[in-house]
Amino acid sequence: MKNTKLVALLLVVLNGFLFSFCKKDVGRGNSKLYNEDKNYHLNKYKNPVDSFDNRSLSMGEDFDFLPSSSGGQVVKHQYYTLSYNEVHEQAEWVAYELKKSYVKNNDFKRPFFIADAKVTTGSADWRNYKNTNYDKGHLCPAGDMEFALDAYNDTFFTSNISPQVRNFNNGVWNRLEQKVRYWAVKYDGVYVVTGGVLESSLLTIGKEKVSVPKVFYKILVANSGDNLRMIGFLVPNLESNAPLYSFVVSVDYIEKMTGIDFFPQLNDKIENQLEKNNDYKNWSFN
């Protein structure tokens, strides 16, 4: 009888010890999981912009952050995509990724502009620009595509040009294009959307009545580390020596002027936060 009681007592003590040990171990495990989960959520939601997936800016085959298209003629070339507006005989937007590795200075020879066979309604002929005061202004610049000859040549489709005042094209617009290449190197690549503001009653040139935009826009998104940044420019199609930062506007404002939703696939909270900002201090203008 005494032995039975002793065994029972030992079993009680042993069970208590095992229960205490398991509880302590499980508690440690739960605490670890909780802390990891807590840190994950704190890091993820401390700033909705900081939580933006780096892969979202990679313009691979699955890239789907293209702007909305009013005309529905979205044309994809190897290194850039455009939305052709038949009424104005030019692209309403051209979108592309300018990687850091793309920024090169090769001595490629300038080819002739040719029609874009991918535009089903036919892109405007380059002869519309003859005997006018306007340049055949690139939207996706040839200078952004000098990393490969085929990429460079692809910028000479007439779907990728718009009438630009000569001193605008060679002046302030060229300065902005050079600054974009500078930022592509500094921020390890940028995503670019650009075009003319196409509206009714614009001056036209040539037999096909190619519209002459009064203003051009350029929107940039950079994802450098954990810092996602966006900036918009609205530049009159005129000669100007003004500093580039004086043309900075919010992307919201450009959307109102153009009627284009530039980032329809972005999370609404992130999109709204980025697009309402017109502060250029996050960008280096030195």
C-alpha cells in the first residue's frame, strides 16, 4: 500500500514537471512566433510606401502597371509600350523602364523615322513634319536606348514622336531627359511615362493633321531600396531656361489634364499617397 502511494506521488510530481517543461517550451515558441509576427507587421505597415514590392517595378512579361488607354491601341515594342491616339496621330503615352545598365553612350547612327506597323490604324507619316517649325520629338528618347542597336532603332517609329518646338526639344526637354538618365543611375533604375497633353482644338501640322501639344508631361517612379518615390513634370512646348524643379507638379494634376489613370493597378492607398505629392525634395536636382 505504501509502495502504491509512493508510485502515485512520484507520477504526480513527474507529470507536473513535464507539464511545466512543455508549457515553458511552448510559451517560448509562441513568444518567438508572436515577436516575429509583430516585427513583420510593424515593418510591413510602418509606411505603406515602404512596403511596396520591389518586383512591381520590373517591366518583364508580367508587367501590368501600364496607364489606362483612351483609344485602346496599346502597342508593345521590346523595350517600351505606347498607347496610340488616332485622332491626334501620336501616342497619348509612352511607358518604359530605364535600367541603370541601359545608360550608355554608344555612337549609333541616327536612322530614318519609319511607320509603326503595329499601329492598326497606321501611324502618322514623318513627312507631316516637313516644312514646319517643329522637330520630330522623341517620347521614348533614343538616348535612353543606346545600350543596344535594336533598342535604339526601335525609338524611330513615328508612333514614338510628337511635334516639338525646336528650342524646346533641344533645350529644356533635352535637359530633363538627361536628368532622367542621371536619376536612373543614381536610383538604380526609373520607370518613365511621358507624352503630350492631347486636347481639343490644338494646332495641327501635315496632311494627316498631327496635333501639336501645348504642354508635355513626364512622370517618373524610382524604387531605391525601401524608398519608393514619384515625381511629375509639366513643361510647356516652348523654349525655356527655367530650372527643372520649377516644372514639378503632382501626378494627380497631370491625370486631371490628360484624363489618364497612370497607375491603375497600384494599391489605391499607395497610389493616392504618391500621386498627390508635388514635393521634389526627394529627388536630387544637383
